[in-house]
Amino acid sequence: MRCGEKCFTIHIDNNGVKEAALINARTPAEARKKFRKEFGKEKEIISVRGKGSVRL
């Protein structure tokens, strides 16, 4: 994990089924990029919400 990262909740529509995923990133835009890289571009992202800073 990098300095300044937060946990973002990404709500997606997966073939009519609404799901959520947690992604660690610095910005909402970076969270979208990480999600698309990991899960593919075919899943439609509905929203990205910040959950605050992640603490270990």
C-alpha cells in the first residue's frame, strides 16, 4: 500500500446484478483505473465512494 491511499467502494452493474468491490487508491479516478485493470472493462461502474483512510 502506498502513502495517502484510501479505501474506495465501487458499485458496479454485472449483467443486471448490482455488486460492490473495495479498492485501495489515492483518488476516485485511480480507483476506477485499478478496478478496470483487475476486473475488465465489460463491467459498468455505477459509482465510486470514499470510505476514509485505511489504517493498519
